[in-house]
Amino acid sequence: MSTFFTPVPSGALRVTGSDRLDFVQGQMTNDLRSCPVPGYVAACFLNVRGQTEQFARIYRRPNDIYLHLDTGQAPELAARLRRYVIFDQVEIEDLSDDLRTLHLWGRWPAAPQLAGWPQEAAQLGAAWTVQLGEAQVLLGAVNRSGQTGLDLHYLARQEAQVLEHLRAGLTLSERSWDDLQAARVAAGLPDPVADGFLGFLPQEVGLDLGGPLPAISYRKGCYVGQEIMARLEARGQARYGLSRLQVPAGTPVRSEVQSGSRTVGQTGLEAGGLALCRLRLDLPADAALTVNGQPVALAAGSLPSGDER
């Protein structure tokens, strides 16, 4: 089985300055302080109602903090962060035009021919920096397909050189972004932006500790929306959870899921006849569901409905 590579539509912010760790830590839902250097954590940025406004994978490195976002998300997050800079010694740069990201997946891409490459399967959250010719590449062990793969972050002007070095050590086959999204949805992994889940509570769409993409720490300091998160932890469960539905091809993102005349959820991205779904937890097991007037059903092996903390 070859290793697949897929370009990832991306945005990127870089935060530098002596106060960078304290500043970013105070804005996000996860605990960057506990992250190894280098390493990364998934995290949300919430509004005062606890709803997700942005999602990022945040890399802690010796001299900076790198925030990897979905395409188009960097300007909004940069503006948000700058509003909270008062006396903090930080600089916030939008590097979206200068950086590129691709994801390696399929066969685990460990290859002795590539200098500095990890030789053992990595744990999620691990990160490395390797040199591929003149290109310095940041690697992160990320699950985007149902198994651990690698995100590679590098300068856009060095993309041809990066691919040349990868092909020298790996049997590479390009797969489209749609192919990777289909694998993600089939594996039950949410993407808050692609699935249209921004605006919902993290616990409702698989971002809690028991979910497939944990992005919260309940033991870190305060941040915007933290009071709501504490209330949900005390209550033990949100009213909605993440499920997976069989839906008609072409179902739009955020289509309403109906049970009779009652709206009981919203769909994420449809791929291969499947879509993740924010769905109420109080539905009877035999509830008849429809989307855009068409009957739908929970997919076989669907995700657990509630939080498993």
C-alpha cells in the first residue's frame, strides 16, 4: 500500500514575544502549557456563550507558537487575538500566504531514507522539525483519515523541493481533498469548519474529552466561555452529541434533521453518502428521521451519542 499525500487548504498564524505562551493559553480551551516542546494540541476559541468561533491545531515550539487553521480562518482569529493584547509582549503574524500544508496518510510514512524522519509510529500530538534539502519542515502526527498520519508544514516557495525529497524516500500517490474528507467522515472524525459545526458547543460535536477530536481541558485557567464549559462538566452531558447518518448524496452542510415536525439536529459535510451530525441525545432509538424531506438513518457502527468521560 502506498502512502497518499493530500494538499490541505490552510491558514496559519505565528505568535512570538516573551508573553506568547501565557497570552495564547489564556484564549484557548485546551492546555498548551502541558504540551511538550515541540508538540501540538487541538483547541477551540469560544464566545461568551461557550460556542466555538474558531478551531486550530496549536504547535508549541522553542521560539514561537504556530496556529494551523482551516483556509480563510486566520484573519478572523488574528483580529480576535489582537483585541485582547493589552500589555502583553506578543506579535501576531498571518502567514497563510507564505506556508503550505500537506497530509501524508495510508501506510505509515516512516522511511530511513529521509534524514531526521521519525522511525517509529508517533503518538497524536507529537511534532518534529526535519530538514528536506534546503526546506525546514514542521511535522505533526495528526489523524485526518481514521489513522495517524503526518501534517507537513513548509514554505510555499519550497513545495516542489519538499515533494521531490518525499518521492525519493516514499512511494507516493496523490489523493484529492475530497478523498481525504470521505475517509474522515467514514471514520467519524469531525472537522468543525468543513462540517459547519462552528457556532455549536464543543461537547455537541465530538470535541470533548470523550469525543473523537478532544479539544478541551477542564483543568486549565480561565478563557472566554470557560464558565459555560465548567457548567457542562458539572452537569455531565450536553443536550446534543455527535452521530453519523446515511444521507442522500449532495446533502448540504448544516441541513436540518427532522423527527416529525421537530428539528433535532444538523448535518455536517456529506461524503460517500455519510455525514456526521449534531443530534439530540433524547431521541427514541426508533425515531424516524428525515433531512430535506428524505428519510435518513443512523449509519451502522455510528458514533456513541453522548460524552464518555
